[in-house]
Amino acid sequence: MVGYVPGEQPQDGVYIKLNTNENPYPPSPRVIAALKDAVNEKLRLYPDPNATSVKEKVAEVFNTSPERVMVGNGSDELLAIVVRCFVGEGEKIIYPYPSYLLYKTLSEVQDARECIVNFLEDYSLPEEFLVEDAAVTFICNPNSPSGTMVPVDKVSNIAGKIDGVLVVDEAYVDFADDNCLRLVDEHPNLIVLRTLSKSYSLAGMRLGFAVAQEDLIKGMIKVKDSYNVDRLSMTAAIAALEDHETFRINIDRIKKTREHLINSLKKLGFFVYPSQANFVMIKCSDALTAKSIYLRLKEQKILIRYIEQPRLDDCLRITVGTDDEINALLETLAKINNSLKIL
């Protein structure tokens, strides 16, 4: 197998970093203050193995019960726990393609049987997405790398028709117009995953949570590591979730910049997929390939995501940064376009 390859984390200078979907704005000031207070002698003690305070805060903010919440070391750990818990050797895991590449890695680690269903050209799900006897079905919604969204009623329909577990990976949903959290009440086989990495600017703290009915949560808890979330991550999570104003301000800023980025890329001649995330995906031409644009931007210390995979090798994913970062990107792209016209 080939392990999951994260986006580049450059070590050779200062870059405009638009390749790993990090929030360009700092976390809530409450997070910084809470972390300073939490760096004390209690660090010698193990953290709460159940992350009770975080579960209670999540339940309060998202109108659910603590018994329906499980906290993980980022939503990536929760994805691994789902596979470990519900998929036996040789059992089927379903996911659409192209999507989050970690699903493939986790399937191979578990020696599961992958049933990959291609998205249609517009990144909608085909009717044959439903596969009989699937142990787990993954839907990244909004999808990465396309930024597109499967409608909530479509997700609900899928959950109602399958026998196995449906995991809706909502890492980017705070930038979208809708979400699937309300479907948990209707479907006992549904798990909704969230992360504080993107919308709450806490990628460095690694904290995510799952919301599902009690029976699924009880099963997942059986296979998690004893102390999977550390004290400081829990402290940061609670402080972030309490500061709705900072959260809302940053979300609104990113969505406004996203609209500017999409409109500007279209004026430059790129096809832009409709995005409900904090990134956009563009399709490039034969004359100016995705790889050549990626390399030329990198020379100018601007990083975007080039994924050398089938159906993606003519595409680029661009994180929504600050207005200054996006304007610098657009100016450089315009120069690259002009140089091609001169040639």
C-alpha cells in the first residue's frame, strides 16, 4: 500500500500557503488565553479519557446530547475508529471518487474490499452509488477536493436505503449553506463527523467529534485509544466553541473572499467548480497544464494543491486565504496567463 500523503508543509522559507485548507485567520483570543492558563502543573496528569467537558459543550452548541458525541484526535482519528469498529477483513467500504484520499488508505489498512463509485462529471452521485452489503459508506460533504455538495435530502435517502453505516464527513460544512446533523435523529446508521481544524482555526490542536445515535457511539468507544485527546486540545476546543462571534466573523470573511476568488478565476478563463468549502477547485487547459501552473506558482513562493491522480491531474485546489494572499495569487496567475499569450 501507499500511505496517505498530506499537503506540503514547506521548510525552506515563507510561502503564501494555499494548499492545505487551513483557516487564514487566528483562533479566538479566548483560545489563546485559555491555553496560557492551562499550561500548569496539571499537565503531569492524564486527561479525561472521555473528554466529558468537550462532549457537553458540543452537545450544548449543536443541540444534541453528550451521549451522542465522541471526541477524537482530529476527525481523521474518528475515521480510523469507524473503520476499525465496523469493517471486518474483506468487507465492503464504499466511497465516491475523487474524494478524500484517506478513505483509500484506511480501507487498505483494514484489508477491506474497496467499492469505489465515480462521481458524475458535475460531482453529483450516480444512482449506482448504493452498493449491497456495504459495511461502511463514506460521503465527504462538502467534498474534497471539488468543494461540491451532495444535497441533504439525497444523503438522507442513501442512509434510509443501506444496511451498513453511513459516515458523512463534514470537515468543511461550516462554509456551506446546509448540513446533515439533523439527520442523526432520523437514521440510526448515520455518523456525522466534524472538525475544529478549519472553521475554528485549530488545525494545530487536532480535535474533531462524531455525532451519532447512542448505540453507534458506544461501539466506537470500545476501540478508541485510552487517552486519545490531550488536555490542551480539550481546553482550546471549549474556548473556541464558546466564542461564536469570532467563528461567525471568520466564516463570513472567508465566504466573501471565496466569491471574489471564484469570479476572478472565471475571468482568467478557468473552469471553477461550485464550492461550499473554504477552497475552490479549477480545471486547467491543455495549453497551460495544472502541473505547470502549480510549479510556476511555487517558484513565486505560492503553494496550491496539485493532486497527480486520475480525473484530478488537470485540476488544482486552492485554499481561500486572506484578501491579500488571494490577490497575490490572482496577480501571479494573470502574469502566467499573459506569458502564455506572448509565446
